[in-house]
Amino acid sequence: MIGMLNRSIIKLTLMLCFLCLIAGMQSFAQGLIIEKTDSGAWVKDHGQNVLFYQTCTKSLHGRYPRANYIHPLFGADGTILTEDFPADHLHHRGIFWTWHQILIGDQEMGDAWECRDFIWDVQEVKQLAESESELSFVANTFWKSPLWKDEDGELKAFVEENTTVTVHSSVDTYRLIDFEISLLALEPNLKIGGSKDDKGYNGFSVRMRLPEDIAFASEDGLVEPKVGPVQAGPWMDISGSLSADGSRAGIVIMCHPDNPVYPDPWIIRKKGSMQNPAFPGREPVAISEKEPTRLKYRLVVYQGDLKQEVISELMQGWK
């Protein structure tokens, strides 16, 4: 009797182990998934990290508090491509979309670019779609500042942002990641603008690692960075020894023709900086209370070499 009981227990244990193994294999076999944590959300592809979206405020010993950005972003070989709190510009962070000038009338609402007197209140991260080939999520965020309060002294939101991120499955040696940023003013006479100099940097930015052999190319060939904006067309290919083994990899940044300015002027740097299709530039532009301002960008994260013809096809297909 005892022997039979033991054999039954062994059989049950083996069956449970088998079911757990199958469940684990199925989980690993899943394609694109989103996993939420206390501080943000991971996007993974067949168990491998693709990117992390930061929802909770993160700081460096209380300085440069920031949220609502992506870091890390991973290359195809698992290498981290982006930087957060880099020593040369501690306010830079991964993939971010912020503005130096945010005005209600003539009153400044801090500086979101420099993480000064500005708060990203991320309310919700909602998954929109999931298939074998792509996953989309939208982040609902309210812009706030200690410089803008209601009559009771409470922080009062002045912009509602809804940003949709769509991650595509890898194809050959590259992956597509699309961004659609929607900004709706909650106060009248609200404007956003870039740095108050001739560079006018602001908006969608990629703070990536920059090896010594970093190179820039557009549809017209190689591009040399300048102090000010560069007119180089709708996309910029940034590549160098970014892989773990020192081989070539890169990120292409694309601007959609539906953007308010097209193509955006480029702020590009070989050392210690972000890469930025600047919108709107130095002069602030109005954000409507009725019709959201929409900005669309695409990243092509690739390994090895990506031919210009392929980039052009990806750009045309997106358009």
C-alpha cells in the first residue's frame, strides 16, 4: 500500500515537473511581450530584452529627476546602445522627447530638457496591440511643474501627452521601433520651444554610445556634424563599433512627413551628446487645446551594415 502511494506521488511529481517545463518553454517561445514593473515596463522578444520604458521618477542622488523615457535600448546582440546620466550631460537619458522652453503666456514652466522644475506624471501604460510581428503600448502622461499650481496650491497639469510606442519583431539584421507623440494643451496660450541659441536643440532625441569611429550618413551620403543644425533630409544613419565584439552596428532615426516641420533639421554630434531631429527649434510654437500636436519618429536598430537602399525602402514603407 505504501509502495503504491509512493509510486503515485512520484508520478504526480513528474507530471507537475513536465507541465512546468512545457509552460516555461511556451513562455520563452512567445514573441513580443510587455512586462510591467514598479518602475516601468520591459518589452521583450522571445525572452530577450528589447527596451525599458521608465514610468517612475528616477534621479541621481536627488538631481536631474526624470521619467517618461526609454533606457536601456538593446542591440540585436544584447548590447546596451543608450546611456543614462552620462558624465558630460547628466540630464541626458536614453531616448527622450523634451523641450527647453515650455511657456504659458510669458511664464516659463521649468526646463524639461534639463530636468529642472518639471514633473512627468505618468498615469498609465496600456498595451494596445500584440501580434507575432509587433507590439504597441501607449503611455498617458501629464506635464506638471512646481511653478504652476491651482488656487489650493496643488500642482496643476498643463499638457496631456499620449505617446504610442510600437516595437516590431526583428527582420534579418534590424528591428523597427515607431513613436507617435501626441501633445494637447490643458491651458490657453501654451507654447514649446528649443534652446535659446542658434542650435535650437529640443524634441525627440537619442542619447547613444558614441565610439571613436562613429559616422553619420543620410540619403545624400556621409554627413559631417556642425555646431548648428544640419539640413540632411528625412533620416540619419548613425553607426560605428557598437557591438559587443567591436563589429559595426547602428541606429537610423527617421522623421515622418506628417510632422509639423519636414524634414526636421538635425543636431548631430560625434562626442558627448545626443542626436536630435530638432522641432520646433529656437522659436516656440503654440500647442492647441483642441487638436493635439502629433510628432512621429522611427528608429531602425541594426547589426552589421544596412544598405542605403534598404533604409530608403523602410522610410517609404513607413510613409
